[in-house]
Amino acid sequence: MDLVLVGLNHKTAPIEVRERVAFTETAIPDALRCLQDDFGFQEAMIVSTCNRVEVFGKGSDNGTAVEQIKEFLARHHQIGRSLLDDHLYSYMKDDLVRHVFRVASSLDSMVPGEAQILGQLKTAFATACDEGVTGTELCRLLPHAFFVAKRVRNETKIASSAVSISSVAVELARKIFGDLDGQKVLLIGAGKMSELAAQSLLKSGASKLEVTNRTLSKAAIVADKFNGSVVPFEQMETALIKSDIVIVSTGAKEYVLNPDVMDRVIRKRKYDPLFVIDISVPRNVNPEVNEIENVFLYDIDDLQSVVESNLEERAKEAASAEEIIVQEVGNFSNILSQRNLGPLVKSLRTRLETICLEELGRDKGGLTDADYEKVQRIMLRAAHRIAHPLMMEIKKAQSNPSQQYHKVEMIREAFDLDDSE
């Protein structure tokens, strides 16, 4: 494989560097044409997300190609090489394949198992295809990477556990209510994190959102975002009775919900379960509320501990995913070897046939036409039989790419072969 990859990500570069190297969606087509027209790349692709920028290129020489991509990044973004070089990594051959498979499978992401990166890779590949800068190597590598990502998703549980506050809120709500369809959500306050939690709950089936806040205008702004309704702060207790899930996130320094209020609420609800998420810091819900029957209270530390526990589970699943990556790098290497052997087999057979026919041609004068045709068929069969064990020897070395490479080179040199023949 002659592709090279040069890039940086959240592990190698701080945000202030990543944002300077990022490509806007509209800038990528021109950047790809620049790689092709100004730098001579036969194939090119650019992946640009908030956490990574990676440039693929196929040039005439791998070592030169790496330097060319670094120069391209510096020139395109008008950044000094000295700022970039300390943050960039580069991959070639099997290391490149392994890296791409890990990226597609979300093993190289800030949050392992997140699904967004696969879609971003598919978009980057589609853009490169649309601009006509893909070729054999990218068109072999990327579809196989998508297959590997699907296999990791299907064969591991790396994406099964929630790893954000909003997704954990949904996960816990499902444990309490089972199905979220029709559950009513009350948002007390207008914090950003509580908005995200409410959004996740509504996407998961909760049917109605009400918002209350001491400043009614702020409540109205949040309610408009989710097509919800506003409840005056003084009527909060009535709203609590009608709600199933309560998200609390205010700037108050004291408790907004206390046991006496919540005890009245749960009695009027006839002890139907009430799920309360307190995302406020300092806490806005008195912890003693959790002692009331059928009131389930979680604060930010509770949610964070679930996140951390789920991240640990994902880390365990990532180990299984890494085993799949190792298998698929080997599989992909074998696929490339098989395809690359095709021209070599043809070239070797052609060369052996040529040698045999040249030798036969020297004695053609002493043979009748019938004898010449008979001997010619015999010699061509012999040429193919000579080629066969040589190719079998190369195939035996598929599990050791380095050994296979040396055997292929030995045959090429011994018979002075050119695969383009």
C-alpha cells in the first residue's frame, strides 16, 4: 500500500492548534484539488472534525509524500511548520490500515464507542470520490474500514452504555419507567446541561415538556426550543404532581425542592414513581427527598459515577474490539497480497513462456509444422508448471508480510519482471 496519512488529534494537539488546522466543509473540495494539482497526489482524502484533522495521500514516494502533506497543511492554513511538527503523526502500510480501522471503530475517539466518527469518515470519503481524487487504494481501504466498524459494533458492547450526563439521564429513566413514551418532563431552571438532558428524554419518547423559572422570560426561551409550555414559578408544585421526570438546574444557593413539598406531591400522585435529576451545583434538591417512597433522586455526582462506570465497561469492550482490529488488519493484508499477486503471476507466466518459445524458435527449422505446434504446447504447459510452485511458495508466506515481500522481490529480480507487462 502506497497511501500515507498525516494528522493530529485530541491526544497530540491542544484545541488552539486543532482549530487552526481544521478545514471547513466548503474548503475541503478546493483543498483536495490542491493536493492533486499542486502537490501531485494521485489519491487524496481529508478528514476534519473537532477532535482530529487527517490527510491521506498517495504520491510517488512515501517519505516525500509525508513531507508534502506537512507542507500542504502549513501553507493552506498559513501556519509555521515549527508549530505543526510537534503535534503531527504519520502512518504508512499496516500501521496506516490499523489506525484507520481503529478510527472508524471509534477506538481512537475521545469517548470510545461514539458513533459520530464513522459518519464523518463516510462523508470525507464521499467528498473525495465526488472530487475525483480517489483511486484503487482509498477505494479498497475505506469500505473495509466501514465493514470493520460494523463488525466491532455487532460483536462487542462498546457503544451499549451511556457516557454523557444527558444519555445517563435517559438510561436511568428507562430503568424506572421502562418505556418513556408519554412520560411528562418538568424543567426547573434553564441550565444548559438540563436542556441537553431534556432534549435526550424528548427524543427517547417523553411526550411533553413544561418549564418553570423565577424569571418567566427565560423559561419561555427554553420552552420555545422544545415546543413546550411555561409554568409560573409559584405553580411549580402543581406542575410536579402532573410530571413524571423532573430536571432541576437553577442558580439558587439554597434547596428549591424539600421533603415536605415532595411528600405532598407523591401523595397526590398516589405514589406513582417520580424521577428527579438534580444537575445543579450547589445542589437544589434536598438529599432527604430520596428517602421518600417512589421518589428517585439523582444528583450530578450520581450521574457522573454512572458515566465513569460505563466508561470502564467500554474500556473492557475496547479490548475485544482491538482483537477484531488485529484480525482485520491481517485479513486486509491478505486481500492486498492476493490482488497484488495477480499482475506478478501474469508477468511470470509471460516471461517463462517467452523464454520457452525463444528456445523453441532457435530449432524451428528442424521441425515440421505439426511437430512445432506439439512441442510448443508441451513447453507452454511446462512454463505454467514451473510458475505454479513459485507462486505457491509466495502464498505460503501470507502470514508474514515481510517474508512474502522478500520472496516476491527475489522472483522479480531473478526473472527481471515488471508487473505492468
